[in-house]
Amino acid sequence: MILATNFTVKEPSYETRKLLIDPQTEQLIRDFAPTEDAINGMADFFSTLSDQTRIRIVSALSISQMCVNDISSVLGLNQTTVSHQLRNLRNIGVVKVKRQGKVAFYSLSDTHVLDVMLSAVNFMS
């Protein structure tokens, strides 16, 4: 058995790593890459939007705030399905709810959600 003691691991130099990008580009990537928390949040966001029903609901809410009954009627979806999907969308912060008496009105929580949706539509067109 061989035991290694008292040795240090030296970071490979730029030349020995054989990167095709220059050191400045490498540093820019390291400096501006999203944090792990941001990456996890983005993964949750896009995972939640990967469902066609949720995309339809978000698309409708990008036009107007609506109650569950209106979303259900306009999109031809079961009210239970709409409520369940709205709960998923609320959990990640895509939609918000405002109560007026007994009626809950849902809307997009932020204009950035609309920007993402419009970008996706433009990308797919």
C-alpha cells in the first residue's frame, strides 16, 4: 500500500488545461454564471411550465386576470384541474391571487413571466 503525505495539488495552468477559450472569457463565464440557487429556481420554473395545461392558463392570464370559473370556461378545462394547476403556479410564484369577496382572481405575478412567455412564442414561431 502506498500512502501519499504532505503533497499539494497545484491548479493546472491555462496552457496545460487546453481550453479553446481565452482566460478573459473563462473569467466572464465564472463571474456571470447563475448561482446554484438561481439554477435550481430556473429548473423549477421551466419544469412547472413544461405542462401544456399550465401554459394555456398562463397564456390566458397574460391577457387578463381571471377567476377559476372563467379560466375553466374559456379554456374548456375542469374547475378542479384549473384549481390544481393554479396552486402549482402559485407555489413557484408565477401567478398571484387577489380576493374580492368570495371570488379569487388570478393574475401573473410579474411582467417577467409575460416576457418569458413572449420570448418562447417568438422562438417557436
